[in-house]
Amino acid sequence: MRFAQASAGRYHTLAVGSDGHVYAWGNQASGGLGNSKNSGTATTPVRITENDAIKGKIFIAVSAGDAYSMALASDGTVYTWGSNGKGQLGNGTTDNSNEPVKA
């Protein structure tokens, strides 16, 4: 896999693959890897869960926060996942999400 763009957070890293999908690795704290799990570690890049929110989306950029993540789709929409105690996911809640949600 070749990567077009990457971002390093505190405990995890994100990258946009040449296939337009988002990949993550590192610590899964608060769902930051976006793979439907709340804990664990990925030592190699793992594609984030393709749920209904992002099905068919092509991504062009990512940004990794402390324990949350964001991805920009080619249509201009932003999707977020991970820790949300201060509303950083931008979805109108303070609930953590271990899968992508539309911001």
C-alpha cells in the first residue's frame, strides 16, 4: 500500500491510502483507530471500519488528535471518531465513537 498523506497523533497515526481509504495504527484509546473497538493496539496499518456513514467515500486528508481522528472526504464532508468528552467530534454530542461519524 502506498500512502498519499499521513498525520501523527499522541498515540496513533492515520494515513490516506492511494486507494482513497483511511488506515490507522497505534493505540486504540477511546476508539481513535476507528475500527469498532474501544481498546487494543494495531502495530501495522488497519483500514478503518467502513460503516454506513462513510460507505463509498473517497478520502483526501486525515488529522490525528490526542485520542480522536478526523478525515476529509473528496466531497468536502468531514468524518470523525474517537474521544469526544469536549465535543471534538463535532456531531452535537459528547459521546465517544469507535466508528466514523459525520461532523
